[in-house]
Amino acid sequence: MTPNSVHDIRNIALLGPAGGGKTSLLEALLAAGGEIGSAGSVERGDTVSDHDVQEKALGHSLNATLAHLEWAGHWINLVDAPGLPDLAGRALAVLPAVETAAIVISASAGVDSASRRLMAAAADKCRLIIVSKMDTAGADCAATLGEIVAAFGPECLPLNLPAADGQDVVDCFFAPDAAAATAFSSVSAAHEAIVDQVVELDEALMAAYLEQGESLTPDQLHAPFEQALREGHLVPVCFVSARSGAGVRELLDILGRLMPDPTEGNPPRFLKGEGVAATPVVVAASAEGHVLAHVFQIANDPYRGKLALFRIHQGRITPNSQLFIGDGRKPFKVAHLLRLQGRNAVETPLGVAGDLCAVARVDEIHHDTVLHDSHDEDAFHLAAPPYPQPVHGLALIARKPADEQKLAEALARLVDEDPCLEVSFDPRSRHTVVRGLGRQHLQIVLEQLASRWNLQLDTAPPAVPYRETISISAEARYRHKKQSGGAGQFGEVALRVEPLARGAGLELADEVKGGTIPTHFMPAVEKGVRQALAEGAHAGFPLQDLRVVVTDGKHHAVDSNEVSFVTAARHALIEAVRAARPQVLEPLLELTVKIADAQFGEVSAELAGRRGRLTATDSPAPGWTTLSARVPMAELDGFEARLKAICGGESEFALSAAGYEAAPAEIQDRLAQAHKGASPQH
């Protein structure tokens, strides 16, 4: 089967913290929809979602998994996203593919920092909160609902409530029974709260509801309900137990009847062009018009090769469709259009606007690329979700020199699968450095390199990624002249460097007049400037937050060549930077840690000893404090182990990038002297 209309489709991402029950819930939904005979379990390792060997061993989802079911005439695509904090990038990457973000919160664990981050990241989506594990020992659904309202606002309203016996749920929206016994609150109060919230957005309905006392049917409420979802004016809450099945069928009714179809959700944020020149583009979720699809996930399958999962935003795709990849000039043929059910893929004859499909063995496709069938959509791209910046690093050293190329190829594949994985080369240590969101993230990568590519690696802590910048404007001129018989070398470059605001990056400008540097040599000048910017001029670290303006130069009709201008520009930049009061910048990290109130003093003292500055405190729950601080990256080695020792393992810990600032004078001097000793030519 395949959906034939955009209005039949519902796209739902199951998001939430690890251990919240997303994978078990997916099993229960697929079983209720008749897609599988019975629900598998994480413990047995037989779930549709966690099919990877590494996932089964860890007991957690490591990749987003696509599945689907049919329910009451609706085609429901479900994406089970990883919940581990270190895999947040893989979870956030699915958001552009869906209209609805369903945040799954365990009734026994309540709201945590991961739930808060995911709710914030999905703010432009229609959101639904699913309280899972409603019947587990120690679960307090009333308290959990109170936490949800306190954390996310009074717009979080229950569509159903746990029954008094805890074995079922009671409908509070479609056909509310005021006499039904609930575990807390009342059906009438819950129903009235939802209707009041929805009719606020429709004056005619509000008049009928308030002045005439008319009861409103779900059909009458549908349009303003969808508007309330789009605007974040309503965040429905529902209760469920995947273990017993309580609330599962009711949840399917909610997904099919109340969650938006692709024409009712907030439209995708497509742009045409790059940078400040990019302009918004309106894309209609319609089968008419050109094909426009977005690749939200890449998986490298050992049997099917590269597998690209994409959301069709406009048009129709069939086998034999010819599609362009990004700005590519040559299309590829869709040999096999696939529909995924976990690891199983079946061919489908049609993909319509709003649907989620896949193609295999097209190596040119990468994560976040746009697929289209007309050059009218060249330069289209989709605004990316706000990914956290990878800050934990590890240097990788192949034990066999012959494996270095294999390591580079494997890392390129992993980076394409994970938007929060970065790979770079450190020229000082000559090591490949991989950066991720945490130690567990990097450990998962190491295990994948070993199991999928049979790579044996040694690891080391990476060097701190210091940077250089300048404090004042300065100018320099450098002439490169060399004569050794025959044609010589000649090039002269004058330039100016100007400081920019912290975090502004780099700007290059050309103010050369009168052809003193011929136009065809300007790329060589830029190359020389960029070489010097990458090498650094003061302590051997890349330069940032400055503007370089090429102002003048000289050339020789015979002896000038590209090499001459590369060399002249490189030396001119170095001299200008050295005259502009250079300084070393150190990277800062924003540390957020949730600790018991009793440990606040000791943890604060530990951070102060690491040159940390407290930026904020909060009390997310009685007896607990969330502490935020900015700490130099160089000072955080061993902090996680120290925190566990202080708190006995009872803490939550997260890091994010917080920019750069000038390092203390003694560190600047040490790094500059070390560079001077290692590079006498400078």
C-alpha cells in the first residue's frame, strides 16, 4: 500500500530522553496497526527500530528509524529518534521531515534537561507530549503533568487522562464522558480547558461557544485546533503504556484525526541562494508542480550501500524519475523507490508530496541535500535546525599506516550520517581529530570504526584549538624578488588588517586600483593570505575575527607569476598581523550541570579552580539546582570524573560551545614562545 493523497499522511517524530520508552511505544503502535504480529522488546533485541548490532548491545537507539502504519484511512509515518544526549544531532536531523514532534516523557522520570532542549528545538513544529509508562511502579501521572505545565506552559493540556484503575485512559476530547472515573482532574474540566484554548483563535466559534452555549464537535474545532498547534498555542498531552497497551489505540486516533497533514503544519523553510542573499521560497505540499525533496538522513547499509532517506515536499516521484542533486547538472535515475519499515525496504510505485521515502546506491547524495527535477530549483536549500556544536575531541592514530586512507573514507561516511560529528586534521600534531557531543558519542564512533571497517586505532587527547586575532589596525608591504638566471620571480603586495568583533570570522576585501596587481594574479594573492591566516603569525594558530584589505602592489611584465604573489601576500599578512598587537584566543565552553543542592558549594569551588565563571542558576525541582558556567576548554580535562566523585554519579552534565576570548597573559606568552622555538623561520 502507499498513500495517494497528501491529506492522508501524518509525519510524526518520536523524540525524548533515553529510557523514555520511544522504541517500545513504536512497537506497540505498529502492533496495534497490524504492521507486526506482536510487539518486540528492547531487552530481547527484536524491535523494528533497534536492528543494529551495536544498538542491541547498548540497549539504546543510535540512529533514527523510519516506520509506517495505516490507521482509519490515515498513513502514519513514524520516525523513532535516538534519545542519548550525545546523539542529539541525529535526533534533530529528522525535524525537517515531519510536521509533528512528539516528545515522549516517562511518567516515572518526569521532565529532564533533554526534554526541555527537545521542546525548544521543535518550537516551530506542531508539538505533542506523550506521557509514557503511565502504569509503571513509582509513576505519578498527576505530578508529571504538573511538571510539564510548569516547564512548558499552561498551553500543555491533556487530551485524555489515566483511568482511576490505571489500566486504561479516558477520552477528554472526541467523546468525553463526564461520569468516567479518572486518576486525577476530571473529564469535564479537561475538555473545557481544551475547547477554551482552541476557540480563542476563532472569533465566530468563540461567540457560538460563549454566547449561545453551543457544544462544539471535533469537526468544528479541527481548523482552529490545527492553527493552535502551528502557533504553539496548544500542546496536547496524552497518556500511554506500551507494556499494557493502555492508550495506544487512543494515541493512534489522536495522530490520525488531530495531528496535521503536510498542508496543515508550518511550511518548510526553504531558501534560494546563500548567505545574506538567500531569499525565502514558498513550497506548496502539492502533487502538482516540480519535484522538491530534502534528504534528512544518510545510512550506509552493508548490503544496500548508501541509503538516502528523504521527505518529498512537492510533486510526485516514481521509479524512473530523473532527479538533480543540489546544483548538479546531471540527473540520476530513481531505479528503485523504497519505503522503509525499520531495516526492511520494499519498493513502492509512488511517492507523493508529504511522504517519506528512500533511494539506495546513489553516492553523490549527501545529508541535507535537495533533490529536484528542474533547474528552476537550483540553489534551493532548507534552513537547518539549530544543531549543538561538537566540543569533545579525540585524536585518532591508525596503527597501520596503510589504514590511514581507509580511516579517512570511513570518517567521511560517518560525518555524512551524523550532523554533529566533525573531522579535522591538526597540522601541529599531524593527527586526525574527531569531535562530537560527548565521550559516549566518540566511543560509539570508535566502535563503529572497529566493527564496520575493522580499523585498529590508538587515541590521544587533541590539542586545544586556540586561535589568534589582532587588537588594532596595521599595514604592511612585502616584495618577493628572486633572480636565478632566466625568468625570475617578482611580486609585491600591500595590505591592511583590521580587527572585527569577536565571533565575526574573516573578511577579505580588494581596494587595488589602477591595475597595480593584475586581476589574474588576485586569486594568488588571496591564496597567500589564506595560507597565512591558517598558519597564524604569533603563536601558530589560525587567525579569526579580522578583515584583510589588499590595498596596493606591483608586478613585473616578465618575472611576475602566481608563486610570487602567493609568497608576497603570505609574508605581508604575517608582518601586518605582528604589527597589529596579536593575541591568542582560547575556546570557552558553556557547562550546564544539574546537581543536588548539597553539592552546590563544592561544584562551584571546583569550577572556580578551573577559571570558570558562573553565568546562571535555576531550581528545576525541589532539592536540585541547575548550574551554568563558562569554562576554558583547556581547564576541563578530568572534570566529568571529578563531578561524578563529588555527586556520587547523581548529576546531569552537558557542554556546548561558547565562543572565544583572550587567554591570560601567561598562557599567551607560553604559546608564543613555544611557536617561536618550533618555527625559527618565523
